[in-house]
Amino acid sequence: MRPYFIVNPVAGGGKALEKFDELKKFFDSKGVGYAYALTEKAGGSAALAEEAYASGERYIVAVGGDGTVSEIASALGNKDDVITGICPFGTGNDFAGTLGLSSDPEKAAETLLNGTPVPVDLGRVGDRFFINVLGLGFDVDVVINTERYKTKYRGMIPYLLGIMRSMFHLSGVGLKLTADGETRELKALIVAIANGPRFGGGMVVAPDADPSDGYFDVCVIKKIDFFRFLTLLPLFVKGKHVGKKPVMYFKAKEVELSCESTPLELDGELGEYAPAKVVIKHSALKIMR
């Protein structure tokens, strides 16, 4: 099967397109055929993936960061006859890092040519799939605040500024959280329903998460004050927060979030709202690794 690349040209501050040019040269030197399309707008990867599948492509490769991967996964989830590849050329490549995929163009090309397709799980909320982490609370605020700085800065700077702005406006979300039939009432600062262990450019929110085990790892940080959160954040970044008093951590196949209308982030992108039911779809996608 020839690979069909869906390229987000603005991913990685434009570096994704530069790296893709290097990858093409490698493929050309090997005499390997391929085709590609460039996204023209935010969210365009999903539509391109659907069009490619409808036209008969069965090896579809995401070229970009976590957002591009998530969009393509959402379009191709539960299609048994398609293989997905990842060229992690974006700013944040958390899920690709979990799979051990390289951001070096030549190594990425070698994986696409000689790797093995492995099944991974997807999360689903409403009609949308996600591949890495669904979040509610603080990380949603970070996504919103990060957007404020993207017109001025590139790379990780907007994200770091978004974290700083969000930290000074901490607010908890009151909700009922039902996981596999067990209900908890709480006020949460963060709820992360994780398929993979890392998000936000390397923060280890769910250190025990395995994207192929058929379970979510759910991490909840209860509402705490600014100073306690400040001491917890370095542990959160390194995955050392599990077992600390304000943290709940458990596995589940289905999670229901009951609260007032509250935005959610799926793999770093906004677009769904709680209340919501989140379910795991085991082995819903095959990724070349």
C-alpha cells in the first residue's frame, strides 16, 4: 500500500512542512510511491482523511502534531481496513512519543516503510473520537488562554504563557463523576480521562496509561488553593502526583461527567461540552509502529 500523507503545513510553527520535504526526498530516493494533501484550515485534517478513505486510500498518515493525529483518528476510528501512520512533526507530539515514534524525517520514513501496524484504543464522546486525553477544568483554561498568544509567539511559548495565566485564575468544577457504575461527587480542578500517559508537551498526567489495554486511566485533582497547586505542579509534570492527597487515580472503561455545561478539550482542541459520557473503544485504530 502506498502511504497517503495528510500534512498540516502550520504545525510546529511551519517546521512540519520542512520536515515533510525531507521525508519526500527519502521516499523518492527509495523509489517508493506516495500521495499527499495539505490542510487549508484548522480542523481540515478530518475531512481530508474521510475523502482519502472514500477514494480508496487505506494507508493514511498524519503529518503534524497531536491535533492533526487526533483529527485523523477521529475520522478513521473503527474502520478495520485502514492503517494509520504518524509523522510527529508538530509542536506537541505526546501520543507519538508514547508509541516511541521519531520526529526525525528519515527515521519516521523507515517506520512507515518497515514498521508493524499495532492496535490502539480510542476514546469516544458523542460523535467524536480522541486518541490521547480528554480534559475538563484547568487544562481547558490553558487551551483557551494559549490561543490568546498564538498570534504573537510560536513554539511552546504560547502554551507556557497559557499555563501561567490559567494558574492565577484557578476555579474548580462541581460535578458528579460516574466511572463504571460508581459515582463520586466532588469539586475538581482537573479531570483527565487518559488513553495515553502524557499531554501538554510532556506532562505525565497518567503514568500508568497504556493505549492498548482497553481502559482509560482517570486522574482527578480536587479543588485546592493556588499555593498547594503550585507545589503539586512539578510532581504532575513528572508523573509523581499519583497517591498524593488531592489526587484520585483509577482505571475505567466508561466515565460519565454530570455537571453544568462545561467545555472539554480533546487532544488539546476544544469542541465538546459536558455533561457527557466517555467510552473506550478497544483496538479501534491500527497505527504503524
